[in-house]
Amino acid sequence: MKLIPLCFCALSTTVLSSYAALDVRVEQEEIAERGKVTRYFVQSSSAEFALNPPHGWTAQRKPSDDTLLFASERFGAVFTIRFLSTPFPKTEKELNVLLAQRWPSIISKDEASCVSRDSQGIAMDVIYPAADSTLYHTRNGFLPYGKAGVEFVLTAPEDNFLRVQSSWVSVLNSFSKAQINAASENAR
């Protein structure tokens, strides 16, 4: 199979993986300004997407079929990306209801940005105590893609959240709907 290099990139490695309901292709690309960069191409049941994972984070298997999970041991943080085919919050009011269900002991809540290369959605930051009284900070956002959507969740101890917040921005800046099958067919 011949693959098309992405803008100004030289493709060096391709690894195929499967996350049950997700087909994931991971490519290592050489970019002059940045060196080797990892790019994920994800085909979910509803659409195809491309993204750069958080730099230096470890990809881990998530028990559910529709989720990518990245972890930063250094900061005790987790970044999940869930590909949805079911209804999801599209308004601030709907998101507030969902957050109250997930974290009933929210201490504070604030709007956040959830913008990718080709979509704009809603997001909220919440701070809440865990069972051991450690404060956690979670940014929860949703992007619409037709009837489907994508949920992004970044969670870290409150003391480390500012250190990992840039991962949210970099992943969303790289995230877009892709035409994986069409690109693979055209490359042949």
C-alpha cells in the first residue's frame, strides 16, 4: 500500500492497530521544523478523523470500543478522545446537566474553548474533589460532525492542569475529519 505524505512531511513508519470499533493507523512523519511527529488516522463507525496525539504521552488501550486514551505519568494526567454515534450535548445547558451527573461534587465550573481545524463545539472546565480529597481539574468538550460527534476529556490533578493544558490546544489544533479510505485508494 502506498501512502500519501502529509504537507511537507516524509513518511517514515506506518503501524496498523485496531481498537475494536475503531480502526487506527499510526504514522511517524519527519517534519523539518519539528523532527519526528506522530499522526493518528482513526476510522470510527460514523466518520474518519486525523489527529496528532499529545507529545510525550503514552497511548493506552481503553476498555470501551470507541475511545483513544493517552496518559502522562509525569503529570498524572489522562486525555481521552471518544468517537460518538449517539446524541451528545450541543448546548451549554445540556453540557451542564451531563457534568453535574458525572461529577456531583463540582467546586467550580468555567467555559473553555473547543475548536478544531474544521469544527467548533462546547467545553467546560470543572474542578472537583476525588475520594482522597485531591482536587482534580477536567476539561470536557464536544465537537459536532453531522449527526456524530467527538468527546474530548483532559483530566489532571489541579496542581498540574496548567502544565498539561497545552496538550488540549495541540490535539484540537491538529484534529480534523479525514478521508482515509479515499486517500488510501488514490495512493495506489
